[in-house]
Amino acid sequence: MSNNQVKIIILDDDLFFGTLINRFLTNLGFDNVTHFLDERECLENTLSDEYCVYILDQELEESSGLTIMKEIRKINNKAVFIFLSGQEYCHVAIKAIKEGAIDYIEKNKTTLLDLKRLLENLTSNGYNGFSGYSRLAV
């Protein structure tokens, strides 16, 4: 699977960080990247049975990434989830992984490199190669 075949949805209420990730991924060759600032708009634009990667901020304006992941899963069971957070909450990271996220990345100086490696692995292995994958030992 090539970069231009992967649809990526970013949900981050931080305009700067969401835009940074969007531009970074576009520069890596991902052509189909969308950034949403709020949960409602993201959910309204979720399509059923569509292979895509959701990059979710855990701390959102009105909700949490975990809650949004559950809502998206009701609509689209083919979605893949990556969590990003400015908070280092081990218990939330473990819960996200146990509930089906493929990774939980802390927002820090290595975030973009971690995200790049994860997406490269995803595109080289395909979606089926990611069931249960995680850098975390759960």
C-alpha cells in the first residue's frame, strides 16, 4: 500500500499542532490527509467501512480521544487509530491500546519521527498487518 492510498484523519483541537502534522504527512507523500479541529465535525465526516487512519488527540475540547474512537468504531470498523497526547498518562495509553489503538505517542521532540516510522510500517505491511500491533508492552 502506498502513501497516496492511505486516508489519514487528524483530530486535534490545537490548530498549530494539527496543521504541523498535516503538513508533515503531506510532505512525506500522503495525499489524502484531513485535519478536524472538533469532534462533532470529525464524526459527521466519518464514512462507514472505509480503510483509514485516525490520529486522535487524547485531550479534546469537549471529549476524549478514547470516547471518539468508540464512536468512530460504531460507524467504521475498518478504521485504525493512533493516539497523540501532550500528557504522559500510562494508564490512558494502556487503555487505548487494549481498546484497539495501534499506538499512543506522546507529543514531544520525537513525535513526528515516531509517527513517520509507524505510518511507514503501516503502509509497508498493510492494514491487516496492524491488528494488535503496539510499541507498548500491554
